[in-house]
Amino acid sequence: MHNLHMATIIMTDEKFTTLDQKIDSLIELCATMKRENQLLRANEHNWHSERQQLLETNKLAKTRLESVLNRLKSLEQSQSS
């Protein structure tokens, strides 16, 4: 009977050890995922900022191109007159 009790204690101890290892693994995984999430959010912020800059650059280029086209049209009209 004593051996059975010891086997039960050992089995329970093994289960707790396994559970403890699994919990440690989950804590490590959670920390890793948190770091990855922070990096992804930082990248998203950077991409958003870059997109805004590209939109502004595109708008400026469009305005300049329209100005050049208008000057060319004016030049063409003045030469045809």
C-alpha cells in the first residue's frame, strides 16, 4: 500500500512538473508574441507615416505637372495666334 501511495505522489509530482513546464512555455510564448506585436504596431505606424508622405509628394508632383501643362498650353496658344 505504501508503494502505491508513493507512486501516486510521484505521478502527481510529474504532472505538476509537466504543468509547470507548459506554463513556463506559455509565458515565454506570450512575451514573444507581445514583442512581435509591438514591432508590428511600430511598422504599421511607420508605413502609415510613409504613406502620408507619399500622398503629399504625389499631390505636389500632380500640382507641378498641372502647372507645367498649363504653361505649355499657354505657350502653344500664344505661338498659334
